[in-house]
Amino acid sequence: MRHGTQHADLASEELDTALRGGPFHVALRAAIAARGLPLQRVQHHLSRYGVKVGVTSLSYWQQGARRPQRPESLRAVRALEEILKLPEESLIRLLAETDEGPAAQRSAAHSYRSRMEASGVLDRLQAELGWSLDGGLHALGHHERVRVGARRELAGRESHHIVRAHRDGVDRFVAVHHGDPGCAPDRMTVHALENCRTGRIRWDQDTGVLVAELLFGTRLRSGDTFLFRYGVEDGTAGPSREYVRGFAFPGGQYALQVRFDADALPARCHRFTQHSAAAPRSGRQELPLSGVHRSVHLVEPRVRPGIIGIGWHWE
């Protein structure tokens, strides 16, 4: 009994902390946990208030993968304050008082949905090029340089890969580029810059995913290492707010540099990680913008499966 009381006290303390400092999804998750309600029961209570919200949406809200934005969703948040016995306006206030700003949050939600929708598309496009899993290559190092243009757009990027074959006969790599919302992958170009040449290219207009075959011109034996470099010219979407890179397998060093045009410098920059596209973001750390080089960067000595990215905020 005492253990249950301690657990309840801890849950209540976590809830109080979350309601004071947020963010919204952490406070919602803490409130649901403190009341001990499964999401199905929360959904049932909402229906009694005349609000229809799916269990999946509730799950996404408390994970931070999506945010309530539509009028019906905001009605649900106000009802949740009553159902979960929270102070009036406590969740609504956290929803409004986000340090990301509404435009960035819409972008993050869109980014999540885009990655979810793109996963199936990516599998299909890679299958068309005969690529599966890691393609027989282990990543020893991956350095990316991203350029943000004068219109705040993702202008392009350059990738330098160091790989080791773990089976005989590997002779190619399939690169993936996921443009920002509204991009036009049919107008993007892929450039083989060093130790490779471009082969087949496929894209999907709806999700903005582009995949490109990079041919080595040689067949690697198991244990062989190889270095190659390629670039993607994009510049087809509106203002960019983040760049993320997903890793399905552990690997070596990953370095990401984002450089901004002199006429489009962000107000703040930060790095973040995610265990998966559906998981809440963590590991947030502010990144100082170099005044001389107009850039920020991160270095991950040993990559683990998940997502790493840099986000930025415009004035």
C-alpha cells in the first residue's frame, strides 16, 4: 500500500512540474498517468462531452508527435482539463506558450506525418532500385553539409560517406533525400562528386522523397572500404526549419553542418534526437551560430538507430 502511495505522490509531483513548465505533451502524458486512465477511457469521457478524438490521436498528442490544432481538437483539450481534473486553461496555456512558436510546431507535426507517410514510399522506391536493408555496407563515417538559401529554403546538401562492405560484390549505394513540405522532387538534381556516378533516380511527388543510385564503378569484396561523395540541389520548397537524418542501423561518426545565407540568418538554432519518428524529441541543446561562417554543426561519434537533427527559428 505504501508503495502505491509513493507512486501516486511521484506521479502527482511529476504532473505539477509538467503543468508549470510544459511542454504540452509531457503535461498531458503526466496528467493521464496521474489519473490512471487508459486512453480508451479518456476517449470515452471525451465522447460524453460531445468531442470525437481517436485513441491514435490521443497517443500522438501525449508523445509529442502531433499537436491539437483544429477547433475540434482544441475543444478536446479544454474537455481534457475537466476530465483529468486540471486547473482551467492549464493545458491550453501550454499549447499556446511553446518556445518553438506555432509555425515551427506546425512544421514539426508536418515533418512527423511526412516521415510516416514517406516510410512506405521509401521502401517501394528502394525496392525498385533493388536496394534492401543496408545494401551490404556498414557506415564508418558520414559528413553532411546543408545549405539554407536567401529565401530561407533548403537550397541543397552535400554528403561524404565512408563505408565498409560486409559481403562480396557490392557496387552501389542508394541515397535518400526528403525535401521540405511543398518541394518538387522532379526539379531536384543529384550530382555524383567523387568516386561514383549517378544511376537510376526515382521520386514521389506527394511525399517529396527522392532516391538516387550511386554506382561505384567497382565491386567491393567483404571488408573493403570505400569513400564517395555526392550532392543534391533542392531549393524547391518554402522556408525550411529543420534538417533531420534517420539511421536504421548503428554506425560510425556522423557530422552535420548547416550553413545559412548572409541574408537569411536564424534567430536560434538547436540540436535534437528522437528514438523514432513517433517518439518525443529529446537531447535538445542550443547551438551557437558562428558569426564568421554563418553555420552550426553537430558531431555524433557513434551513431545509434534513430533520428538526429538540427532545427532553427526565424524572427
